[in-house]
Amino acid sequence: MILVVYAHPHHSRSIAQRALLDAVRDLPGVEIDALYDRYPDFDIDVEVEQARLARASLVVWQHPVYWYAPPALLKLWFEVVLTRGWAYGEGGTALRGKGCLWVASAGSPAADYTAEGLHGHGFDAFTPAVERTARLCGLDWQPPIVALGAHRDSAGLAERAAAYRTTLEAWTRTHE
Amino acid sequence: MNEGSLLHDAIVYLAAAVVCVPLAARLGLGSVIGYLAAGAVIGPWGLGLVEHAESAMHFAEFGVVLMLFLIGLELDPKRLIQMRGPVFAGGGLQMATCAAVLAAGLMGAGLSWQGAVAAGLAIAMSSTAIAIQTMTERNLLPTPLGRASFANLLFQDIAAIAVLALVPLLGTARPGGQPAWMQALTGVGAIAGVVLVGRFVLPPVMRLIARSEVREIFTAFALLLVIVIAEAMHLAGLSMGLGAFLAGVLLASSEYRHALEADIAPFKGLLLGLFFIAVGMSVDFGLAADQPGRLALMLGGLLVLKGAALALIAPAVGVEKRERWLFAGLLAQGGEFAFVVFAAARAADALPAEWDALLTGAVALSMATTPLLILAHDRLTARRAREQREADAIDGEGTEVIVAGFGRYGQIVTRLLLAHDVRVTVLDHSPEQIDLLRKFGYQVFYGDATRLDLLEAAGARKAKLLVVAIDDVADSLALVDLARAEFPVLRIVARARNVRHWLELQDRGVTAVERETFESSLRTGRSALEALGMDPYEAREFADAFRRRNLGVLRGLLPHFRDEAKTVALAKSGRQELEENLRRDREARRSEGGADGWH
């Protein structure tokens, strides 16, 4: 089972993230865990989330990047679900060996993510926090799917969405 | 009585009441003592301002009749039928026990057995007026104690008829008049008449009168109704109060119940006051001066014997053991009916005139002692409660939080606290609730949380927090005022029934106030928006914005809320502004849809 942990506070008004999610929604063996729909009051049910993760072979973290970080609820999800003794630390082996795919989008186009650009760094400068989180839990880090400025670039967005779908299909073929 | 003296008397009565009653209330003695004192002051043994003490008494007995009518209005027939056990079994036990003990005592004091039986039966009956007034003031009527007392009083009203029929048989004088079977037949006929009229005639008549929409005519009709029924019962040789009570019960399920209540209540209050004044006037201070020893002995004997008998039977009639002395205190006095029975016994030569005067004096004084007995009982229990608290403190069992009110609201709060191992003491005044909760192991105390002694006993001096979760707004505010005055360091968290209550609480400096339905209404609003297709998180944000703006409007009302008109105007404009702001928020959001942040 592929678990897509999806975090977007305003899904209905989103362009890029909605297109990405719609690209994989109908795939067999894919479960969408829409955090903002499930926990609008931020009262994450840790046991339920951990049980869901335990059943997955691939964990997808799909979210827009805003202020260089995941949305608040996904950050909270990291804090309360990925607990010591379960996800990391002594006896924390629940996620070991599972795959982890990061599906991120950013509002700025690729041109802003350069040393001279608006953000002063390439986009991969903002990856380590999420990647280290996955790796510390023993998750097998997959090449991320990143869509930059995609809400103003429909061709680029369609291409990223297709790549996302292909990646999940391939995972299902090889792992399930 | 000519017109001048009527007005003169009215001035004297009203002035005496206006002076004495607030004074007595201020001293914590209750209104009954105030009225009795007023009567003693203006009566023949006081300033002698009123000459017609007896006619005033006769007139004022109508206050008791109105009171029973109102009590009847609160009880529909179904509940009355449910009460038949406590009324007949409990009441019968009370009458028999008290009459036997009192008669034995009177015989011991040298009265003939016939006289002792008649007087014993007479004194076994309590004063409905005093007992009910006292219970109402202390909110005791809905408690098991109140119900048992009321059942006894009701039985006494019924039994009074039998007693009056019996007394002439004890005497040596043979009265003329109707034979007993004839009297019984008239009685049954009168009751049947009241039932039939109440059931079938009154509803259409009342509809007709209400339709005329002349308000005072409805009031006049209500009074007329009660007077006619009382008079009919009186003519049939029955208790006027019983007839009025019966009529009240029959009208309890009528749609005019509240209108009748509202119209009759002020008359009842005033006439009952007049009744107490009349009792105060009728106390024969001359006798007290002549034979103070004998009178005191009679009074003491009456209270001790009857009180002990009542305390003895209290558990059998459903009164909790620790409340049995309160029960005894409430019912130990002789009643207004005793005067009538004494008169009848004297007429039948069963009671010597000297005893009549003595016993009448003792009964009147016993009525005056009731509020004092209750007061003494309070002081004693309060002291006992305080002693208990000190014992608790020695055990180190300090309460951290007092929760007042343990309905659905207080329960959730308490469970949350208990789950966090907070030491909670709960106060509630619903006995059934408490019995249930005790079974579940909660530390719940029965009692009115607005009483200082109870709060102290619950540990308010050392507690950190008071949670006010009672549903009665007046009680809630009274409790907050009391806590603010007596325990200034005690923090308060409160439940508000509505906006007005919220404002009142905020105005008293209580900032942790939650309107009881507001949060759940917002939740339901969110569910509705979600059902219409809104994202759950967006619905939450919208509800959050609504809450914030709504609280802003309420805070804006705070400086003005005592000014009704201004509050209404402000609330209205505030509501419009709130909706306008929310609309603007929403538009702004819509236009930023798909913007770079949440692309």
C-alpha cells in the first residue's frame, strides 16, 4: 500500500497540488491521508496514523512548500507521529526499510531558486530537513518530485503530475 | 369595619411589614420572623394599632388557600397519583405517631384523655404556611425532604376534616346538626363537584375570558375562582385549602396555568404575609405574663415531643438520616388548624377554657419558633461541616478545585480534571444526581453552592479554583459575588447560559467564561459548511474568525450592557458589522486563491 500523506490547508483553492494529487488519486493501492481534512483542529490521532504508516510500503509526503518548510499540520504530524521508540531511537524500527517519496511544489519558478535568484539557493538547499527526517526513521529516500512555479505553467505541471503517477505505478509493480 | 378604618389598617399592616420584613431578612432571620414580629408589634399586646386581630386572621387565611392553589398548579394529576404512597402512608404515620406522643404528654400534664386526644390530634398538624414558606425560601421543596414534608402537610389537610368530625364525639356536649353520614356525603359531593367543574366547565370559560383580552378581568376571574371553590368547600365542611389545592391540580395541565400563576402569586404573597402578621398579633402576651412558666413548659413540651416523634419517623417517610432534625424543625410547630380544632373541642366540652388559651398560646409561639429552629439547625450543621473540613485538612486532603453544579456541563469539566488527578470537590443540589454519582465514586456534596458555610466546608479557603457550572443564572451570579467577596484569591472559571450572563460574569471580573452552547453551535456550523462542500480546515478558519469577531462585539457591549436600549442597538449593529467583515475576509481569500504561497 502506498500512503500519500497530503497536507494543504486550502486544497480547493490550490492549482499545483490539486493537479498532482488528482494524478495519483485513482491508482489501486494508493491511500490518501489528507491531514487538513482529517484534523482541521490539529488533533492528530497518533495511533491511527501510526497504524496507517505500518501498513504502507511507500510513504509519500506531498505538500506545498511555503516559507521553505512543510505546512504547520505536517510539521506537527512529524512531531507527534514519528515518535521516539517507534520511528527512531531505541526500538524505533516501525518505518525501517519502507520507501519515502517527497512530492513538493513551490510557488516561485526555477529561476528564483539560484544563487543569484530571489531565494539565494537552489531548491535542493531546502531539502535536507525533510530528507534527514526520513532517513533518521530508516526510510529509504527516493528521488523527490518537485514542481516549481507550476501553478503558472500548465505544461510543466502536467509533466510533473505524469512523472508522479509513473513513479507510483512503478513502485506498485516492483514492491507489491 | 368602615372605609376609614380599612385604609387605616392597611397602612398599619403594610408599614409594619415594610419595616420589619427587610430588617429580619437583613439579620438573616427570614421573612416569616419579620411578619410575626410585625404582628406582635402592632397587635393588642404591642402598640395596639389594630383592633380586629381575629377578623384579619380570618381574612388572611385566604393567603394559605391561595398558596395551596398555587402548589396544586405545580402538580398535575399524574404526579399527584404518584404521591399517594408518601401522602397516605407517610402522612398517616406522622399524624398517628405525633398525635399519640402529644396526647400521652398532655395526659401526663393532667388533661383528660378526651381533651388530650383532641389536642394531640390538633397539634400533630403542622403549619402549611410556615413550613412551605420556609422551604420555598431555602429551595427545599424539590428535595426528598421537601417532598416528604409536603406529602405530610397534604395529608394533614385531608385529615383535618376527619379530626374536626371526630372532636365533637370526644366531648360531653351533644351538638345538633347533620349526622356524620350526611356530612361525609356532602364532602364527597363537594369534591366531585370541584373535579367536574375543573375538568369540564373551567377550560371553556377561561378561554372565553382570556379572549376578551382585558387582563385585569382574567385576574379577577382567577381570584373569584379560588374564592368560590374555597367557600364551597367551607360550606361542605371541608378544608378550604384542600379544595383550592384540588382546583389547582385540575388546572395544572391547562394552557392558562402560567397566567393563573402570575396573577395569583402577588395576592398569595401579601395575604400570606398578612396571615403571619395575624399569627403574631394573636400571641397572647397577657397569658405569657401571667403564667410564663406553664406556657414555656407547654411550648417546650410541644416542640420536644413533636420534634422527637418527627425525627423518629423521618427515615420511614424517605428523609435522609442526616436531615431528620431539619425535617423535625420544619414540621414541629402547631398549625393554624389547631386553633380551629381547639375551638371545636372547647365547644364540645372536651377541652377546658383554661387549656384552650394555654394551648393556643403555645401553638402560636411554636409557629414563631420555626424559623429560629431552622436557623439554629443551620448554625449547628455549619459548625459540624466546618469541623469536618478541619479534619480533612489534617489528612492533607486539600481540595484544589471546587466544581459547583454537576449536570452534563459540570460533569465533563470534572472528568477532565479528575483524569488529570486534580483533587476535585463537587457541589450540587440535585439529590438523585448525587446518589448516582456517589455510586460512581465521585466526591460529591449535596448543597446549595451559594451558601458560604458549604463553600467553606468544601475547602474554598484553600482551593485554587472554582468552576461555576450551575445552570441557574441568578445562582451562578450569586455564587460569583460570594466567592469574590469571601475568597478573593480563588480563581473562577464559569459557564454562561447566554450573552447577558456572559456580560454579567465579565463585568464581575471573571474572564474565563464560556457560553454553554456557543462552541458546539460553531461546530455544527462547521459541519454544515463542510456538508455544502467547504474544506474542513477552511470551515474551521471561518468559524475561528466568526468567534473572534463575535467576542469583539461582546466586549464592545461590556461598558454599556446595563443600558438595555443601547445594548440592543449595539448588538444589532455589531451583528451587521460582523457579517460584513466575514464577507470581506472571504472575498479577500477568494481573490488570493492559487497565489504563490498556497499555490
